[in-house]
Amino acid sequence: MTQEQQAVPDTRPEPPNAGTEREILTGFLDFLRATAVHKAEGLSDADAARRVLPSLTTVSGLLRHLADVERCWFRERLDGEAGVPTRWSDDEPDGEFLVGPGDSLAAIISDYEAACAESREVLSRYNLDDAVSGSPSGHNVRWIVTHMIEETGRHCGHLDIVRELLDGTTGE
């Protein structure tokens, strides 16, 4: 049986219909960030960690991956911060997807929301045209924001599929 996800109130911020380039880009990124959380809300810790695909992909793992990606792109690459923690490593390249029974969805969501807040704070100090000094590829800030829209949007699609396979919940 399919159910709409409206059982959990939808409090996602709508991106602006008009505004500066920065307002529109960050508005869409914040909408997608909130969508990732919205897709996870209402699940038990066990269901959020449950694998329904052959890969390690789970709701909790996707949120942990997104938290690590936020920190990597904004704190490490854009801001040049050393030692930014991630769950992946050379020894465990998919470490963020290894979710155990002691990992609570509430803590994972809280960590993701904290990572997004950290990213917003870092981004506030830069202009879209600023070059990313540590980027060998010549990225600018606009590229990072656009990439994060793509990355978060792609994983929201994964969350849609995993959530539907878990409990039949569909919705925007």
C-alpha cells in the first residue's frame, strides 16, 4: 500500500521564485537539504539502517554521506580547513554507509543539519566568483554550490526509492 509522506508535516523552505543568483542557488540547495531530512523523518532507527538494495545504500547511510560531502566541499576544499573528519578513508572508502545498530536516525539527522549549518557559515564568507584556492581543477564557489545541488538532488532521488521500498511512502 502506497502512502503519501504527508504523515510528517512538510516544513521544507521553498526556493525563491526570483532573486539574485546566490539567493536562488542557495534556496534550491536548502530545499534539497530539507528534502533529504524530510525523506528520513518518521522512520525507525532500524528501518533507516535497513538495506533494501544490493549495495550498502540506506537512508541513514545516505544522510551520513551527505554530511561528509558537505564538510568536505565547504570546510575542507573551500575554506582550507585541515583534518575535517569524514567517515570514509583509504581503508574504508564507503565508511559513511556502514550504519550499525547503535546509530540513531535522530543523531544522524542532527549531524547532517549541523554539517549544513557549517557549510552555510563558510559560504557566507565567499562570493560565487571566488576561486577555490585548494582546487587543482580551478573550481570557483559557484561550481561548488552547483555541484552540491546536483549531489544532494541525486541522493534525494535515492532516498525516494529507498523510502518507497522500505514502507511504501511516496511523495515530493
